[in-house]
Amino acid sequence: MIATLHGRITEKLPDSLVLEVGGIGYEIFTTVDDWGAVRAGDELRLHIYEQIREDAHNLYGFRELASKQLYAQLLGVNGVGPKLALQILSAAGETRLRQAITSGDPALLKGISGVGPKTAQRVILDLRGKVEEGTVGLAPVADSTYQALVALGYTPAQATEAVAKLPADVTDEQERVKLALKGVGT
């Protein structure tokens, strides 16, 4: 089994990266956040999940080990395959997904393409108690600053991080959005 790969990104394809390691280019499927965080030419180390089937040998890569572990837990849920698990992680973001699972709230998952109400509930029921919430300072889904950032096209993980960095004394909604926009990606 391949545990990690370290090399240089030679190409960014629409939903994957080509990572050259020792003269061999590996196509690796990644989350939207991991894909967006790197550029062609960057050196990168990824934690790898291998899917070996009769007709395919797919690699799924994660910059953080915790993301790979959550991905593997998602795969343990009946009806969630490798591509759907990656789609769930990409759409929800690791931090928000952990928060939804630990709080028992399937609402975040229901909005993800390919995830119906039954699958969302199954993910919550199967993983609740097995997944830790993760980082502190999470923005609630109802936070209007978070919702504004997501509506502007930022990923849930980027929006959560930006809202978490906001000073507690800033309560004006427009000011919060302005400050959050300045902090996104920094």
C-alpha cells in the first residue's frame, strides 16, 4: 500500500493533480480545498488512499492525515464510495463535516449533490461518536458572515477559517463580511 507520496505537481487537471515522483507521474484525486491550495510546479506531500479494483487503480490524496482518516471513515458508511466520499469532503470541508457529525445534524450533507436524506442520515448515525469535532472556534452554519462567503464562492473550509479569525468585538454584519473577505486565503 502507498501511504504517502512526495513530489512535484506537473499538472492540475479538473478534479485531480499529476504528482511526479521519481520520474513517474501519479494522477491523484483530491478535495477542492487541497486542489485549490497548490499550483503546478509546487512540491507537495500527500497522504494517499488507494482504491484497487479489477478495472482501476485510483489514488486519493490529502495534505493532512486527519482528512485522509475522515475520508476512510466516510468509506465505511454503506452507500458511500470513494468518489462520493471525496465529494462530501470537498463540499462540506473537514471542519464543518466533523461539526455536523458530532452535533448529529444532517442538514449540511443534504445539500451536497449525490447525497440524499437517507445517505445524509446514515453518515451521521454511522460516524457519530467515532469522529471528533476537531478545531475550536467553528462558525455555526447559521452565521450570516459564513453564508455570505459561501454565497460568494468560497469553500466551506475557507469561510469557516475566515469567520473563526474575526475579532469577537466586531458585531456589525457588513464590517464582519469585509474583515472576513480580507482574511480569506491568508
